[in-house]
Amino acid sequence: MHDGKRRHFIKLAGAGVAAAVWPSFVACRRSGGVSTGAERESLSSGAAIDLQVASSDALQSAKALPIPWMEPADWDAIAFNRTRGNRGAIPESYRDSINGPDGEVAHLGKHLPYIPEIDSAQIPSGMLPLMWGDPSKGHVKHPNASPTDDNPEGHYYNWIRLRKATADEAIELETRFGTWPNNPATSSGRYRAFGGVDRTTNSGKETVYVVQIPPDILPGDTIRVWGHCITHGQYVDFIRQAEAG
């Protein structure tokens, strides 16, 4: 696949900044951001593989399982994130948990996104509400925490990337969050609270992450969500944008 035949953009949402960084993808590809063998294997099977973006907090390496552009027919978010986590996308200190008997429900499932049922009037245009750990699937809800002596970074998602799930050219939009539960002006995302409660209620489990939607995503589209929990690493899943009512 030649670089010019398919372009993939990532935009940084916030502070009025929106930069297409295709050259960064090319440079990373040439330096082995995705292993050539893995890319060839994926392309031969018809699945598109994301080129990795160099980032100090992304835990990206050639050993990490490449991320598909589209949702595979046999997609298993638990199995994918466990495998990718064991290859480096999840900190070693958390791997006993994701591989343990309650790994699916209490650890991996806890970090998978879903769209909560929330009054759309509470969400600005061009934004999408996300929560983590869908109770309807039996998953534990994701807590959030401010920095403490035991965990000086806190516990929350500091970036979330949305991309239309397609093999075609698409924009990947990254939303950044400040230290939970604060909403600094420098953040492009906003914390809200589900059900109108204080977002620090229930160990922060009622926190809603309000993220920016790439402009090429339409109602009914499938969206790839790639997020980074500052304590427990990266997680990927696919969700569907609601059909226009």
C-alpha cells in the first residue's frame, strides 16, 4: 500500500488547534510504528491497520496489537484489549487483574465505552457523551479519582480519540481532559455528571466524558473509540452513533 493512496488524519481538539499530522504517520510507519509483517498480514485479510502516532503517553510500540480501522466481523473487545494489553498497551502492574478470574467484568469491561441515555439538550452540538463500564453488559462502572499520595496522577481518561469506522479516509479527533474532576479552559473535553448528581458521587462512577465528534461522522455511523486511562492504559472498542430521530 503506497502512502499516497490512503491518508489518515488526526486532529487535536481544543484551544482552537486542529492539525492534520499525516507526515507524522509516514515517519512513524517508516520507522516501524507498525511491523511490516503485521501490516502485510492484515492487508491480505482485508482489514485496515492504523498507523501509530508517536506520543509520549500512548504506550505504542511494534509489539502492541495493531488497531483496526473498521470493526471486524468477529470483533471481541475483551479478547482484543486483553491481548493488546499483554503486549504493552496496559501497564504490567495491571495485567494480573485483566488476566484474572474477574478480568472481563471488573477490569477490561470496566474500561470499555458506551453512550449513556442522557438528555441531548445537556450535550453541546458536535459532542458525544461517553461513560465506561456498561452495567447492561454486567460490567463494573469505571471510577474516577483525583490525585492522592498513593496515586499522584489520579484515575481518569486523559485522552479519547474518535474515528469513523471505515477503510476510507477519515479524521481521527482527539479530545483531551484535565485532572478529574476539574474542567480547565485548556481541556477540549468536559466532565459532566449522569443524572444530575455531583460527578464526585459514587467514587466518580457517574462521570460523563463529553468528547468532540469528527465532522465526517454521521448519525448511524459506527465509531471507533480509543482511550487512555491514565492509571490502567489504553482501550479500544466500537460504538454506534444514534440514528437521527
